[in-house]
Amino acid sequence: MVVSKSGQSLVPPDMLRLRYRQALSDVIAAIVRDAEPATESTVRARMPAAVEGVDADHFVALVLAEFKA
């Protein structure tokens, strides 16, 4: 945990979210634009090849979390 000068706790950045921020935005926009359900299978079908296999589950979780927010 990082503490700022004002004494507030700062949450460290999610590196996967930063790495794939454009892909996250593109997938979310496509699902909304095409009025598709926000499900794991939909996200996986739309997941770009740029998302590495080891990151796929976390990427899906990030997309689905955006729809729950």
C-alpha cells in the first residue's frame, strides 16, 4: 500500500487494465453497440488476439466488472 503526503492510502494501478485499456474499451463498446449480453462467452468471442492467453481470464473479469459498475 502506498500512502500519499496527505496520509491517504493510494491503490496501486492495475497493470493489466493499463496494458489492455484500448482493448477493454473496444470490447465494451462493441457489446453495447450490438446490444449483446454481457456474458463470459460474449467477451471471449470479442476478445482481441492482442490479449495474451495468460491474461484472458483477468481480461474477461475486467470487462464483466465494468458492466456491473
